[in-house]
Amino acid sequence: MSTILGIIKSMEGTIQNKPPCKKAIQKMVYLIQEAGENIGFDYRIHFYGPYSSDLDAEMRYLCGRGDLTMEETDQGHLLSVSDISEASEISFGAQHVISNFSSEKPTQLELLSTALYVQRALQNPNDEDIIAGVTKLKGQKYSKSQIEYSISDLKSKNYF
């Protein structure tokens, strides 16, 4: 049984009534882990924010086994659980994170997870430090006000 399948199943239809994309799953699992749920994936910073190659390998494995289907679209690689009997129940903590963030578009999840990654990497950062860190990683992709909003959102959800 796979926790990843449970997370994907919980997210199906929550973002614009579509299956979640790989990018959204990467960011959601990062947010779940940073909320204290130990799923066991290591993350590093990548072009689209925090990324786990082990999680990517797990999703490919699940596709190869037939438990997960991946449809390549102009909106990314959309994932659907093909056999719900293999999807394990997810913890209350993971479900709480999903309910907090699953309506966000993948680009917003990218910003949220990147801001959190920067906050975790710095020693006692203030908001300006986090804004500078996100801007250094993302360039002009996000405005200062978008980054500030993400910081505020993470604070309101007790991430920092």
C-alpha cells in the first residue's frame, strides 16, 4: 500500500476539477513532510522549487506497476490512481495539509514550498530575508507582493 497513492487520490479533482500534476504532488508531499508527517523523502532545491528524486522514482514505479496513470498534457503530467484498493489511508495531518493547500494552482504551490524551503534553510530569517532568498532562486517569476502573501499564508497555517 502506498501513502503516495493515498495523497494523490485525496487531491484528485481539487485543483480546477482535474487530477493533480507531478509538480503539485512534489510540492504537496514537501508541505506534508514539513508539517511533521514523516513520509521519508529527501528534498533539494530545483528549478520548480523543492524536489525529491526519490518521490519522482516512486511515482514512475507506481505507473509501471499500473497503480497510477500519467497523462501528459499542456498543463503538465496529470496523475490518477488507477486502483483505489492500493491507496492507503493517509494520516489526519496529511489530510489537513491537503485540505489547506489542494485548491492552489501548481505555480502557487511552487512559491509556497520555495518560501518554506528558504525559511528552513536560513537561521532565524525575517520576512525580507525570505523574500530575498526566494527572489534569488526564482528571479522575477514572482513579485514581492506574491512572496509576501505566501509568507503570510504559511504563517497563518503555522509553518513558521
